[in-house]
Amino acid sequence: MPLAIGCDHAGFPLKGPVIALLKSWGHTVRDCGTFSEDPVDFPDIAKKVCDEVLAGRAQRGILVCGTGVGACIAGNKVRGIRAALCHDTYSAHQCVEHDDVNLLCMGAWIIGPKVAEEVLSAYLNARFSTSEEFRRRVRKLGEMEKQ
Ligand SMILES: O=C[C@H](O)[C@H](O)[C@H](O)COP(=O)(O)O
């Protein structure tokens, strides 16, 4: 699956291991930065990752900051992006199945590479439900964005 990933300085230590893991699983990964622990503003990186998803160059995005909270807030400001903060495997697959989440956010201050691996596996192996109720709700989210 083509993926886009980004992080701020706080998320940087987790991004490298995650990229290596994603590549080992056969995914293609567009790295939107940042590329060091020098301070950056997470909304700037979030925009780059979201742009990759919205342009269709990535099927899904992954964004890492300190807690994942700022990343998730930023992602959900972007029309067409449905971001979820997940540090557990149930949320990671359920958010795709029910809510068609296309941006997974994680916090490098909260989880390490081994938990992130399980969360990412759940997220990437999940598919959006074909049930009308979930499709209807996601359509309504899209309508809310236009208001
Ligand atoms: O939600 C925001 C993120 O956790 C940021 O990564 C965090 O606020 C960065 O903090 P600092 O600039 O103090 O490293």
C-alpha cells in the first residue's frame, strides 16, 4: 500500500523504526519529514502528509508527534481527512472498519516501536465496512465539512 508518514521533532525517534517496519511489510513510504529532532510545528508536517493522501499519492497517512493529540487535531482540520489517535489495536482496526480513517496518529512519548508495530498492523490490515450504516455516517462527516 502506498503510505505517507510524517512526524514532528517529538515523534522523530519513532518515525525511523516505523518506516523500516512498513518497508519490511512491502509498503511504499513517502517520508514527509521532519528529519531531525530540531523543533518544528506539527501542523506544518500534518499538512504535507494530508496533501499526499488527498492527492492520491498515498492511500493512507501516518503521523507521529509527542502524544499524537496535536497530529490528530491537525489532521481532522483538513477536508477529506479522517484522523484517529490510536495506541491500542482495537481502535486501530475499528476506526478503519467503521469510520474509514485515512490518517493514523500516534505519540512517541506514549508508545514505543513494538506497540506501534501491533497498532500499525491492525490499522493497515483493516478495510472499510461495506455496510450502508457506516457509509452513510462517513458521508455525513463529509457533509459536515462543507458547512
Ligand atoms: O500534541 C502535540 C505534540 O505532542 C507535540 O509533539 C508536542 O507538543 C511538542 O512539544 P515540545 O515542542 O515541547 O517538544
